[in-house]
Amino acid sequence: MMYGYWFDWRRRSARRAARQREQERRRAEERRTWVDAVVAAATALGLLLALLIGLLLSGSKIDASARGGDAAIRRLSSDTVALIPADFTDLSALERQVDSSCSARFDWPVSNAQVSRPFDRPVTPWAPGHRGIDLAVDPGETISAPDAGTISFMGRVGGKDVVSIRHRGGVTSTFEPATTDLHTGSIVGRGDIIGIVEGDSDHCELQCLHWGLKRGADDYLNPEPYAANRKIVLKE
């Protein structure tokens, strides 16, 4: 009898302990759930505030940029002459804007340069024309670099003695008949002597120096406007 009573008491005690542990587990889970919800809400609020602040700052910068752009446009429209850095992005357009009062893009490659045959742009890359200008020279006259660059070719091509200089902007000066002691890859400065009028040409011989100016593979340009003093203006 006593044994059965003791056994029941032990079983009830075990059940009470189990129920107590289950209640504590549930309360712990509820606390964790509440804490996770608070952390998630705080994180979302922080992200929202950061986004709003970023939008406000971006809007302020855009407004300031717009005001500055409007002011720059008003200043530009009120100026009589607008200047931009000179480059070869559109040399054909700049050819029409020559002004003897301003500096030249290139120096003449020979002293006392006189054009004996002008530039005649071909209609197509394979059409006839004169892809450069001829300058009257004496045999053995020195040739100077019109602008800084790198010797990109020296030697014979098609029975002609040729020297070429690669300038910035993808533009190349080519001279014939010309020979040089420099090697391909040699760096030259503006006005440096790069060779002499000597060798074979298909039309100049030794009475003239052919100066060709080419952008890219087959876009031939007229060197004369760039060697004359000219104004540097905005490209439309």
C-alpha cells in the first residue's frame, strides 16, 4: 500500500516537473520570438532611414548640379568665343575654322614651307586624289617633327622611301621621299629633326616633300590648315 502511494507521488511529481519545463521552454521561445521581432523591426527602420537620407542627399546634389549646369550654360551663351581642348575628334570640321591670330596644331616640317601642290581629298579610299600636300624643298633638306610622337615606320614601301610619325589622337604624319637614322618606336619631340629629304617617291622626287596626314586606316586629312595659325573652338 505504501509502495503504491509512493509510486503515484513520484509519477505526479515527474508530471509536474515536465509541465514546468514545458512552460519554461514556451516562455523562452516567446522571449526569443519577441526579441527577433524587435531586432527585425529596428533593422528595417534603420534601412528605411538610411534610404530616405540617401534620397535627400542625392536630390540636393542633383539640384546643385542642375543649378551649376544652368549657370554654366548661361555663361557659355554670354561668351563671344567658347574654347575647348583641341583634339582630332573631328579634324574635318576644324579645317573650316582657321584663324591666323592663334596657335597652330602642327609646325611645318620644313623651313620656309611653300605648298607646291595642294591637298585633293579622294571621294573614296581607293579613288584617285592627292592624299597630302607637296612642299617645295631642296635635296637633303632636314625634316622636323610637326608634333611630338613616335616613329611608326621607316623604310621603303611600294618603291618609296617613307618615314611616318604617330601622333596623339590616332593621327599619323607621313613623309616621302624621306630617310632617317631613327628606328621604329623612337620617341620624338615637336621640332626634332627626324630625317632628310632623300630617296625615291612616286611623284615628288627631290624637288618636293610630300606630307600626308591620316587619321585611322584611310581617313586622309589636309595638313595645311593645321600647320597654319588657327583658332581652337568648340566642336558642334
